[in-house]
Amino acid sequence: EDQVTQSPEALRLQEGESSSLNCSYTVSGLRGLFWYRQDPGKGPEFLFTLYSAGEEKEKERLKATLTKKESFLHITAPKPEDSATYLCAVRGGGSQGNLIFGKGTKLSVKP
Amino acid sequence: DTGVSQDPRHKITKRGQNVTFRCDPISEHNRLYWYRQTLGQGPEFLTYFQNEAQLEKSRLLSDRFSAERPKGSFSTLEIQRTEQGDSAMYLCASSPRGAANTGELFFGEGSRLTVL
């Protein structure tokens, strides 16, 4: 069964303190790994798509990387506005519409 | 604003009542998705439309749930005989033609259902 596990569940950082979030996955025929950001009371907002091991994507202070079994979301010198829940999702070979999401990592960045 | 619009944003109902949610996707997006999210969990897939055709349904979508997308525009999600376990945020998302494999879904702000 396709599965996504994210760690840690929650992460508290001081402003400027860099760290990484982990997403490990098991899926048959990976057709993409996706990162989303979700603010309280809002729908998820798309950040990145990664397709193959070794691929990297960057956006401002965020950098996503992918291996054959996991993905990392690196946050460099975070700011309080980076506080949100970060969701990882995968799409397997058997689906066009179904993204399988992890439970997310709730990030808090204190000034 | 041309984002995904959902209505109502909040719905409180008594167990056994029927509820209906509406989703207006971004215009010209041909794909529309429904997800359900409970507190502390990630979104769970319910169903997916390409234009007016319902192409996938999750096992979570019991026979009390029905979704439609007449004319390939807005969509409705109806829950009949609601149960307390149906309490959740119901999220709608859309994506344009060609974005099927990028995973870039545009989510609305959701409709929160509370079943008493």
C-alpha cells in the first residue's frame, strides 16, 4: 500500500536557524513527489514537484531534494512568515487524480 | 479573485441530516478534485473529475456520498444521513489541462463540516 510518513510532527526554530523536514515514502511506480504549504484555516498551497532521485528544486529559503526512498525540505535562515504546516504527497502509478498526503510537519519560527 | 471558491465555508448540522457543498474551480481548469482533511491529518482523496466525467473514487466515498460536476464547471459534494465521523474539512482543488502530472493542484479554502 502506498504510504507517506513525515517527521518530525512539529518543529520549533528560532529565526535564522536552518533545518530540514523529512518525508519518507513507499509507492509503486512513483510518478511524482510534491511539497505543499498549508496555513491555518486555508487550503494547501503548491510548492514543488520532484520526479526522480537526485532532483532538487529551490524557492526562496526552501530547497527540496529527492532520493529513492525519501525527500527533504531544507529551510535556510527561516523567518516567522515561514511558519506553517508543510505537507508531502506522492502519486503512484495507478492513479491520475489521487495524491497521497502525509500528516505534515508543523513548523513554528520564533523571532 | 479567480481562485477556487467553496461554499459554504462552515456548516453545522445534526446527525442524520443531508448536506451539500459547492465548489467553483478556476475557470478553464478541466480537472476537479475533492479531498477530506481531519485535524492533524493530511488531506485524503475522495474523488476526481475530468470535465464532467468522474474518473476516480476513493473507498472513503461510501454510498452516502455523491459528487457531480454537471457541464464540467462547478461541482457539488452531497453527504446523506450525516454521521459524526463525517466531521472534517472538505477541500476542493482544480488543475489545468497539462498539469495532470505536475501535482500542482490549486486548493480552495475548504468547507468545514461539524456534525452534532
